[in-house]
Amino acid sequence: MVDGIEIVGKHPKAIGVEAIKTMQLTITRLVVRKALHGIRLHERNRNVSIDDCHLYENEGVGIYLDQLNLHQINISDSHISYNKQGGIVVRESEIRNIQIGNCDIEGNMGEETEPTANILFDISKGSLREGAIFGCTIQHTNNAPDSANVRFIGNGPEDPRKVGNFAIADNSMSDVAVNIHLKHARGVTITGNTLWQAYEHNLLVEDSSHIVLGSNLLDRNPDYRAKTKDANVFKDCTDCTLNALNILATRNVPAGLILENCARMNITNCSIRQCQNGGILLRNVKQSRISDCLITEGEKNFAIRVTGGQQIQITDNLVSGDIDVGPGTEVSNTMTVY
């Protein structure tokens, strides 16, 4: 057990706490600053609990799960900020049962570091499943290269299922290039989150399947005056459900919601308002549907546009603007308002 201490690193290789081959390691009320990494878990550990910690202004990572075999870790009620190489980072590891809850995770990327994220699961090698990120405030910094709040990277297109069985729920995220980025993921639920001030993408989902996206707010509050795009994009995805999204005022992107080269996508009950250029854009999408959506205040733009693709159903929507489709798409029961 590590409890109630402060560690101030004064050496470029200093690590606050490093754990190898431990069982039931408990870390509470720990402060680590000016070190390389705050906490590093390496090789093999089991049943780790990290609670009520401050990991602040370190040169590396706040909590680093590095080449690790781990079952069961809880990270809660902690302040993880201004660590230059990431807040909570997993690399080349085999992880099961990881819970991250009720944390303030901010600014964990440097302006001159390699692209990272406040929460980065880089599973280019290994696997990570069975967990959740919930009830956190995750934000900053937009001027770091390719910055993200939450980023999952799986093994690659040859085996795009090694990161997943995961929930991202009830978080507030802002002020980065990408709020949530999934690549080569399978089985992720994203619900109840408030996302805003994304300089490129609120949501970027690539080569992923069985993603459930529901009841999220993707807002542009006038009090936040940054010139952001806030795009929402699915590329090369299959078997996903998008329900009850509230999307406002994307800028300098083709549409509020964009799907490219996707199949079996179900888009329902979404409210999309004031998006520059258009509401929903489908490019080369097949066996998918759009229903019961409210797409308004874009009368000079299109409400829904389908290019390429086949076997698309569009029904029971209330829109302002055109529904522009080609052969292979059926449109019914549309109400147009201005």
C-alpha cells in the first residue's frame, strides 16, 4: 500500500511509483510532480486500485500501463493533468477489467511531443477489453499535435477487434483536435457524453464495428468562441447504431454527420441543426437506414444526401433542405418545413 505521500522528481528518469508483479496494490492520496512518469505498471500486476491522487506536470505519462499483463484496475477520483506524453496511457499490453471514473484529466500533451491523448489505449500490439470511462471531465490542449481526449487504436485492419467491450459514458470533453477517436475497435458503447470545442472532430470512428452511439450532446455553445469544426465522421464501419444524437452547428465540413464506406448503419431519432453545408451525408454506404430525425435550419443546404451505395431506406424525417439521393435509395414519409 502506498498512501499519503508526495514525490517530486529531480532526475530525467525519475518515476513516482513503479509496480512489477504485484497483487492488490493500493495507491491512495499520492502526489507526483516533476517526474518522468507518475505511476508505471509494467510486466504483470493484478487487482490494482488508484484513488485520490494528483499526478501533475510530469515529463512523461500520468499513469502508464506499459508492456503489461493486467486484470482488474480501478482508477478513480484523481486529478491527472499536464503530463506531456499522455494522461492515462496503455501500450503493448493485455488488459482486462479497467475502470476510469470521476477523474479530472486535462492537458496531458505537449506542444512538441508525439501525438497522444488524455486517455490513450494504443493496442497496436496486445488487447484491451472489459471496462469503462465514466463521469470524467476530460479536456485540453488543442494546440498539441493531433490531440485527443479519448483515443482507442486497435491491432489494425487485419484483426480490428482487440480493443472493445467498453463503455464511454457521462463524460464532458472539449478543447482538443478530436474528442473521441476509435480506430480498429469493436463493441464500444458511447452514451450520455457532452462534447464540444473539437477543432477537427467531435467523433471520428474508423474501421470499427458494433459501435453503439446514443444520447450524446455535440454542442456549440455561443459562450465558447473558438473556430472549431466539430465534425462527426464514421469511415469504413459496419453494424453500428446511432441514436438520439443532438448535433449543433458543425462548420467547414461537408455535413453534420458523415458516413463513408459503411454498411448496416442505423441512424434514428437525431436532432441536427444549423450545420453548415448539410445535415447527414452518406457516401458509398449500403444496407442502412435513416429514420425519425429532425434536420432543420439548413434550407439553403441539403438535409440528407446519399452518393453511391445501395439499399438505403430514409423514412419519417422532418427536414428543411433537400433530400438528395440516387438509385438504390427509398425515401418515404418526409415532412419539409421552412
